[in-house]
Amino acid sequence: MPELTITSFNCHAGLRSRRNGVCAPYDLEAALLGIDADVIVLQESWTPDGGTAVVRHVGEAVGAEVFELRFGRARLDPWPHVPRDGGGLGDVGLAVLSRIPAEMQDRLSVGTVVGDPTPERGALHVVLDVAGTKVDLVGVHLSSRLPYGPPIQLRRLAAHLPPPGRPAIVTGDCNLWGPGVEAFLPGWRRAVRGRTWPAGRPHSQIDHIMVRDADGTQVLHSEVLPALGSDHRPVRATLRVP
């Protein structure tokens, strides 16, 4: 059976956690190039006006395909901030970088929640070709408006997920602890268990790679990677798909 290594990483737009009122940049391109994975699902990917997202530079450097879903206008300073007046210095969103053949399938709606500064959230559905086996991959970044935001959006997402019949993966920053994600996505389980946030001294896992029991997907290896500069630590799993 073919194998697939996938990483999910909230990169915080290439900025470190705020210290003394300032979010200093880190080398996101080097961080992404250093991740050993067939597929990277990147949350808070930043595209500056008149420029190119770092994930695009990495894709070109390694010959990988890049798929993007932009959530809306944003400013790096202060970060995170998504202005509702449409102004800003760039766009923030979700990206999938695949070193294996892949094709865009759909953009899935998770709707809005009250008080979320990022109103246009969604999920990105990409179909991977893993040594001839089709695998559905859904990358997400859910609201941080606790306690109601992530459960509402997980319910909405569940209704749009690909049906059983071939292997599927849901991964991203869910802004919710693992038992809650499993409760709102029945039939799915965590491939990685470990604390991911905040990166410097993590106490919670809110970044997940979910696989479906009905698919027969096996988890060969899983881990939380060391801090790379963001306020989240990446999660990585090697999977064997039927």
C-alpha cells in the first residue's frame, strides 16, 4: 500500500509571537524547505500586494504544486488584523503545497461566526495522487472564537466532507482540542497527539491531522515538530493508504 507524509503548519504569516508589542519576522522559506513531507498544509499564508506568497517561492524551488484559498485582506502590522473596510497590505489565507501530483477539487464553506475578525474562512479540498491511489485532502483553518466558533464550523464542514469510498484526510488549525474535533467529526480520529500551542511552551493541541476509520488508513509515524518561528508547532504524520 502506498505511503504519504503530510504536515500541517500555522505559519503566523512568517512572524514570531508578539514581544514588546512587535512581531518580528522569521525565515519562513527556510522553515518550509526544511520540512520533510510530501504535502504541507499551511495556515495564515501571507500574500503581499504586488508580491508573491512565500509558499509560492518554495513551490517553484522544489517543483511542487501550490493551491491557495484567500480569506481576505490583512495587515502585517498589527498582526493578526483583517480590516473590514477592504484596505490592507495583502491577503491572508490557506495554502496546500504538494510535492506529489495533485489537483484542485473544491472550496468548502465553513461559514461565519460572530466576532471573528476573519469573516471569509473556508476549507480547501485537493485530490492527491499517491502512487496511483486517489486521496482526498481537506485543509482547514477554523475560527478562534471560543467556545462556539470551532464547533459551529466543524458541523458545517462535516456536511461537505467527501464520502467514504477512498482515503481522506482533514488537517489544519482547528482552534479546538482533539476530543472536541473528534466529537464533531464522527468516524474521524487524530493521527497525531501532542501539544502544539503556544510554540514556546505548548500546553494544548489545536493543530490536527484527522483520518477516517472506515478508509483503513494506517498511521505509521506521527509527531509534533520543533518550533520553527511561528506561535504554533507543526504536526506531521506518515500514513499508509489502502
